Amino acid sequence: MITVLVYATFTGLSGFVTNFEQLAVCRFLGAMGLGGEWGLGVALVMETWPNAKRPLLAGVLGAAANVGFLVAALFTKWLSNHQVVHLWRDFANWRVALMFGFVPAILTLFVRLFVKESERYEEVKEKARESKLSELWTNPGLRYSTLVGTALAAVAVLGMWGVFQAWVQSWVQEITEVAKAHLDPAARQLEVDMARARVGEYMAYGAIIGSLFGGVLAEKMGRRASYAFYCVGAIISALLLFLTNVEVNTRMLLFVLLGGAFSAAFFGWLPLYLPELFPTRLRATGEGLTFNAGRVLSGIGVLFTGALAAKLGGPAKACAIMSIIYLLGLVVIPFARETRNLDLATVDELDEAGALTELGEAAVAEPKDVQF
């Protein structure tokens, strides 16, 4: 409840800022809430549902997040026709878009009334076993999981933002401005806004589909094989999108949808895999740390896309080059433990027996079996 309130409040407040410093503070605090909510939300869902349902629920988690992107895209599309929106007074449309961030705060009431702590967490809590953040670094097995999980998350997040989400719309804006240069500034801006919103809409459609199948395919193919498949698909779709399109048309939108599907499939995969690396007493902390450390690394990496775009004359070639980040994913994934068919209760049993502590960097499982 606290993390949802934090990110909803500071996202909404971003719509009222008067300078860059205020915006930076609001985005930083909002991101803290969002980062905390991801680890807690995933742990809660994974621990509440039966083991057989976890692959589907992981996909639903990823898809639900991308439903948010779709809602934002559709809302932005509507706002494109209203440069100024009258609420209690007139606001620029971009401010209203950010104010919309207050809406998730309503979810805290739902959480308070209907969502309970997971039984698994309550059982572990009763045992009163001490848990320390430092264990993620001092315990050899947990340290290994943390490092590998961080690398896998960084590839996924950097690919999503450094190749697709953060740059496709900028690229589309450049293309549209050139194509509509003959129009007056107001009409040209409307065309640009509509093109950006339309591309965002198709990206969201693809992301919802990809996320939904991300967890399901991970269970069918195995954690390693499915991650590798998503990496290859993301590279191919990025190259097709950025190197074979020069105008916003149906063909481009199809490639946008394909890119959205492969780049977002990881966000159905990560909610399934990361909870399997940590015992219940450290699950939310471990998966939250690995995912958000990956976000920090990717945040730095996204700057390289901008630098490349400046040198290469636009985002298209820069994004195509940045798609090689997925090759790093292919390098890292063989070092990940294969956890298909693993029950979360088994992780707790290994933890209680001290087996997780005994794991070192050489403890890499064969993909055909669940081994720790």
C-alpha cells in the first residue's frame, strides 16, 4: 500500500512542477515507489497461487503492466486533440497525462480490503528466522543468484527502453515531421502527436501479447531456452523495424507490434524466474534488488542510445546497434540455474537445510532437471 501510494502520488505531482529540479525529484521518488511495488507485488502473487498456476500468473503480471502502457497510449491519443484541458483551470495536455498517475492510488483501498498476506509468508514469519539484506552478498548461493538475476534483468530492461519504448516514438516523430513538413505548425504537430500515440498503442498491443506468453513459454520450453528465444526474436524484430522502414504505415505498425511482443516477453519471464531464486524470507528483497539493479544499469545504458543517435543522425541506426544488448543475454543465460518444475516450497526447504549457502558459482544446473 505504501509503495503504490508513493509512486502514484509523486507521478501525479509531476504534472504540477514548474522547473526541471522539481520534476527530477518527483520522478526519483515515484520510481522508488514503483521499484518497491514490483518486488512486493510479484512475491505476493507468486506465493499466493498454486505452483502450477505461476507461469500463467507471471504472464498476467507482465501483461497487466503493459495494459497500463495501452491505457496511457489511448489517453495520450485523446489528449493529442486537446492541447489544453480544462479541469478546475486550464492545463497543458502533458500535465494532465502525468496527473493521471494519481489514479493508482485508488488501488490502495482495494489492497487494504481484499488482498491478504500469503500463507507461505505467514508460515515463514512464524518461524522468526532472521533475514538480512547482506545475505544476498555473504551467502555464496544467493550471491550467485543475485548477480545472474541482475544481469538477466538488465538485458531485458535495457532492451525494452534502450531499443524500443524510449526511442521508437522519437524516431516516428522525426519521420512524421519530415513527411508533414508542408503543413502549418499546428497541423504538423497534431500529425506528430497522433503518429506517436498510434505507435505507442501498437507497441502496447504487442507487449501485452508477449508478456502473457512470456511466462507460459518459459514453463513449456524451460527457463534458459525461452530466455534465449526471446533474445533472438528481439534482435531480429529490432533490425526489421529500424532498418527496413522509412514511413509510418501498416507495415511499420506490424513490426512495432512484433518488437513490442519480444521485448516485453521478458516481463512475463522475470516474475516467474526471479522468485524461484530466493527463499520466502528474502524473496521480495532478492527479486526486487535484482530487477531494480537491472533497471539502474539499463538507465545508464539508455544514454548510449542517445549518444549514438546524435552521431548517426537519428534513432533508427542507433536502436539497431543497441539491439546487440540481447547478444549479452545469450551469453549470460547459460549461467542461470534451470528451475523449471520447481516448487517455491522446495527453495524454502533447501534454505532451511543450509543447501542454498553451500552453492557457489559452479552450481549451475542442467536444463533437464531442477538442481541447486
